[in-house]
Amino acid sequence: MEFRPCIDIHDGYVKQIVGSSLSDTGKPTENFVSDRKSSYFAGLYKERGLKGGHVIILNKAGTAE
């Protein structure tokens, strides 16, 4: 098994949310919200040689975030 890094961004913050709670209405349940920017995680993944990662923007299209 290979680890594939991921950066999820919601409302401008790197977060881990409960997937089943994400919708176009209401606020999703958050497991974790980082105080670091996404660039920190991208640099960390690069430094450690982790490949195959991706960034996911969790807000719907057209929002300011």
C-alpha cells in the first residue's frame, strides 16, 4: 500500500471534514482545522518525497473561497 497525500481546502482553510456532512447547505462537521497554510503541507510532502498527491477545494464553484 502506498500513501497518497491530500490537501483539502474549505472556506480557505486546510481541513479534514466528515465527508457525509458536506453539502451545498449547512456547515459540515470538522474533524481537524489546521493553523498552517496549504503551502506548508505541500512543502512537507515534497521534502519527504511523497508523490501522487492532490489538492481538493471543497467549496462549490462560484464561492469566494
